Amino acid sequence: MTLVEKTGFFPDYYLNLKNSQSDVFDVQVGKIAACRNDYERLVFVEQFPGVRENDEQLEVKRVFAGKNADTAAQHKEKGNQAFKAKDWFEAMLFYTRSYMALPEDKASERAIILANRSATLFHMEKYDETLIDVKRAIDLGYPKDLIYKLYERQARCYMVKKDYPKTIACFKKCITALDDAKVPSERRSKLILDAMTMIKMLEKDPLTLKQAERQKKLGETKPLTMAIPDEKEYLSEFVRFDQNVAEGRFARAAADITVGEEILVEKPFVAVLLEKFAKTHCDYCFIRTAIPVACAKCADVLYCSEECLSKANATYHKYECGLLPTIWRSGASVNCHMALRIVANKSLEYFLKLKEDIEKELPIEEITKLPTDDYRRVSHLERHEKSRPPSNMFQHSLMARFLTKCLVEAGYFGATPKANDVTTIGGIMLRSLQFIQFNTHEVAELHAKKADGNEKTVFIGGGLYPTLALFNHSCDPGVVRYYRGTTIHVNTIRPIEAGLQIAENYGPIYTQEGREKRQAQLKELYWFDCTCDPCLENWPTFERMPTDIIRFRCDGPKQCRAIIEVPATCNDFMIKCVTCGESTNILKGLKVMQDTELMTRTAKRLYDAGDYAKALNKFIDLLRIMYEVLAPPFPDFCQCQQHAKDCFLHLGNFYDLN
Ligand SMILES: C[S@@+](CC[C@H](N)C(=O)[O-])C[C@H]1O[C@@H](n2cnc3c(N)ncnc32)[C@H](O)[C@@H]1O
């Protein structure tokens, strides 16, 4: 079952159903082929023998188990002990756990925990994070008699950040707040004196006036946040979409595209974080965060900022809240979760209104012009509806039914759900499950350990990118992807001539995997026979790539650019092209090969020194130069492409394991 990734009650439920009627099951399931659309399929599974009878096994219920004041108090106590022992990291972790566990109505306790965590962060010299937590604590109503401490901490952070006007402002607030503080008068006087001294000293500093003037000119500064700035979506004017019978829709270069160009920046239509990152990454933007904010009702996921929390609450989280344990325990894959979220992101009314339109075929130019949040941007993606075997369609329909039941439980359909509405949404859920299967991307984060230079890409979730989903696959892809948060960036990794396809890669590339394995994998997962150049010509993997043959491009008078294979030991330098019959002088190519050796060394040195942007520029130059005279596959080009890919990954989500 591709719908489930791990053990859970859903595969058990399915097996039970199957085993309870082993003789007739396949025959019964086969009848689903007579259904004309997804809505009929939903009605079919609803009436399938044993389905409703076994509903109890689906355990669909909302649970809010993570919130508990006693547990929160225990974590807080452990945090306090760690703080006393100056184990700042441990203290921070316990304060976070405590904060996550605090129930909604404990606002003042939440403020105190955040203030404690801010003290810890201050000791860790994480000043931006400290400022964020201090602000959150103040916003949550931190006690008046203690608030002077937070203003003082704020002042000290701004001081380290050399923002003197803000330092002065915070010290002034601290002095005023001391009026409400319950501290012995001697201590109060000392605190006031310290603050006044700092204010006087900073007021004399010429930098203070300069900064104040600048801040006045720039106006109100944006509140500090650890979230990455909102990114602008972009599609290069050189990308066109086309289609044919054999390959469906695909992207094509409208003009020559050089290597290293950013051709697409796209936000996901929907994205879901894997369960195992739910306690380290923001559920909304996938940014790793050490200072999360929590949903008021559940402790299942966390958010990097109030902004992400409120965006999630305004869309999918109001339905997923309390249901996440059910979804995770079911064993449903992240793809299934994505289907549920696609529906949860929009209202029942939205889908009821759109129902007829979803069925209408739209030409590709119209689809790409639809608003980015229109369901029809994705509803027309490839789903291989006609070639699905009945058992596959049956399993998907059962899963759609289960996910729709989750939404019923979550109140998506109101207090008294209408059967017709549930079927409609079930049908949309089923359609979504089908196109998600062939069109999603795994959102990645690069894990690197500076000490030993080890790097690996870790998948943290899944996302559906409507424009990128129209790109076909090649085992020698023209582009590379990386992610910033959930936003995908697509860059060319070799020159692409006008008119040629711009293909991405769905998993196996020719340098790493032999043709048979690649083709089998693509057939199994994406249901097509790959006919890219490496597959047609059976290009060797990197390990088997010959080093004694050089593949030059014909540079003769006719510029036919055909490939001329020359043994490395060849003593001639004028070589005849079998395609155009003209001779090419390979000395130019040999000189390029020599030059690139030195450039490669420089680029690698920059990479090892962590200067990825400069290294990338060098690798891109190298790829451009090599591609001009040599034709892949050849080892130097592949290696260079790999290095450029690694550089790109460093521009995206990154986690330093040190
Ligand atoms: C992500 S979609 C790509 C866009 C798709 N061609 C469309 O029309 O929507 C993946 C599906 O496209 C088709 N596809 C992708 N690469 C292909 C290729 N190199 N040759 C033939 N079909 C391909 C397969 O049907 C695959 O399941």
C-alpha cells in the first residue's frame, strides 16, 4: 500500500476487511471499475460490505492530551534546576516543553515560562531570540511587579546589538517599571542608578544620535522574527509549457537558458511536515526553531512565530488541531495528510461552488493563469485515473473516506453534516490523493557537520508546487531544486538550448544508478517509461564512465555540434566529424580541459572554506566553459555539476550539526 508509510490502524483496518471476505474480496473490489467518477467511488466504498461495520477500528477522534498544567510545572522545575546549574541548553529545552504543555487558560504562567526562557537565551548569547521571547512574555501579560527585569534584559540585548536608541528606551521603561516592583528600596535605587548611568553614557555617544535620526527616517521597524523573509514567487519568461500525447505536459525553453539561472521560485499549494520534525520545526513554514510558540489547544506541533501560528489557525490547523495524533497513528503517509490539508485549507462552500468547474478540462495556458490558491491549479495535475487498477482505486477511496471522516469529526461540515456534502468532499479528497501521488516534492534540509565535512540531505516534509509539477523527468536533469522554508527554488544546472525540454529529476539520476533500476523505479512510482537521452543511449554511471575517451562537440565550419569521440591517447588534433564531414580542431577543447583543472581547484577551496556563493559562481563558470566544447557524459562535468548542486543546497534550509 503506497498510501501508508508505517504501521498504523489504517493498514490493519484494510487487512481485516480483506481477510474477513477473502474469497470474494477481489471480485467485489473489481466492481469499483464501473464507477464513473470519484464521487461514485466514494459511494461505492461507503456501501462496500464490512466497511461501515468496522468503522470503530478507524479510531477517528479529537484528542487534546498534550496540555497539562502539572506536567508543565514539572518541566518548569527541571528547567529551573538546569538554569541554576548553568546548563543553559537543557534549561531552554525544559522551558520549551513546559510552555508547550501549558493549557490555553494559563496565560500568566506562559508569560513566566517565556521570560525564564529569555533569561536562558540571554546567557546563551542568543540576543535576537531573547528579544523575541521577552516581547512574547510582555504581550502575554507578564506580572507588573517583575516586568522591570524584562525591560532591563531587553536593554542589555540592544546594547550588545549596538542599537543605542533602543537600549536607552528600554532602560527608561525599566526605571518607570521599577515603581511597581516589589524590591527593597536599596536594590531599587541601585537598579535605577545603573540604568541612569547607562542612559547618560549612551546619550553622550555620537552614534546614538546618528542611529536615532536613521531610525526616525526609516519609521517603525518591523518586529524581530526568526522566520525567513517572505519570498517573491517567480517564473522565468524563458519557460514555456507544451504538451504531447506521449509525455503529457512539460516545460520547454523559449530561448537559450544559461547554466546557473534561477527559473522558478514557487510557494507550495500545500505542504506538510513529517511527524518526526513536529517538535523541532515550524508546522507552517518548516523553519527549524529553538524558540517556538504553541497552539493554545494542542501540543502536537509548534510554530516559529505568532504570525505562522495565526496563519495556520486561520486555515488548516483549526481542523487538524487535536486530530494530528489520529492521522499519525493511522499510519497514513504524508501524501494523505497533504490531501486532507488541501481540503482543510478551504471551506466546504468553496468546494461546493467549484464542484462543476473541477470536472472541466482547461488548456494549460488557462491553468497557469489561475490564482495561485485556486484548487484548479492542482486539480488538473496528472493522476493516471484511467490506468489505475481497481485495487489501487479501492484503497485510495477507502483512504479518502477515512480522511473525510476526520474532517467530519473536526467540525468541517458543521454540527449536522449532510451526506451529499460528505460525498462531495470525499470525492475531492480522492481526486487530491490521486494527483498528489505523482506530483509532490520532498521538502529538504541540508545537514552538515563542519568538523568532518559530512553533509546529507534530510527530507522534512512534502509539498505540492503547481508550476513545478508540470515539469517532466529526465535522468540527466537540466535543473536542481533547493528549499528556503517551504519555498522551492529551481536553477539550471547546465545550459538549455531554445526549444529543448527543461526537465527535472524525480529521484534516480544516470550518474548514480544504472538504466534498468532507474526505469523500474520510475515505472513503479510515476507510471511511465523513461526515454531520456541517458536511457535511450544507456549512458554509464559515474563509476563506469570511460576516462580514456573524450567527447568533444563538433566545432567545424557548419557548427553541427554533434559529438566527436576521441581517445585520450590520440595524437591528431584535426578530427573529422562523422555527422557533418567537416574537421574540428580539438586543441581548443584540450586547452579548456587544462584551464578547468585549475579553476576546479579554486572552486573546491572556496567550497571547503564555506564560501558557497563564490564557489557556486566558479562552478557555474566551469560548467558553461566545459559544456561549450565537451558533451556529457564525462566525469569532470558530472563532478562539477555535483559540486554546483551542493552549493545550491547551501543556499537553502540548513542545519549545522555542530
Ligand atoms: C509531475 S507530472 C509531470 C507533468 C505531466 N506530464 C502532466 O501532464 O501533468 C508526472 C507525470 O508526468 C509524466 N512524465 C514525467 N516525465 C516523463 C517522461 N520523461 N516521459 C513521459 N512521461 C513523463 C508521467 O505520467 C508522470 O506520472
